[in-house]
Amino acid sequence: MDIEKLADKQHEIWAHWMKYLFTQGELKNGNFTIPKEKVDRWKKQLKTNYKDLTESEKESDREQVRKFINLF
């Protein structure tokens, strides 16, 4: 297994998330604000085991795995 290929893919996944995140909030006076409903949703997902996620949430995780599974 090549750690550099995995690290490169992880960076790509992180960058994709950050691009998405920055479309979800607002930068004002040097502060980035995320709407409460987004924060509440993500906090709930953080506390939820994969097996208990909704099917669409699971599919989102599967989509991320598909980005690197071929490296194995």
C-alpha cells in the first residue's frame, strides 16, 4: 500500500469537503458563519453510527470510499 497515494487521495477528499463547506456559510468581517440548521445536522451525524444513518447519508459516505477503494 502506498501511503503517498492514500495521503494524496485524503487531501483531495478534504479539499472537496472544504469547497462544499465554504458554500454553506457566510464570511463577514473576517468570521465565517454556518447556519444553525447545518451545524445541528452535522452534530447529529457526528454522534450517529454508520449503521444508523439514513440511506442518503450512507450513500454520501460510500461515494467518498469510491474515491480511494481502487488504491487497495
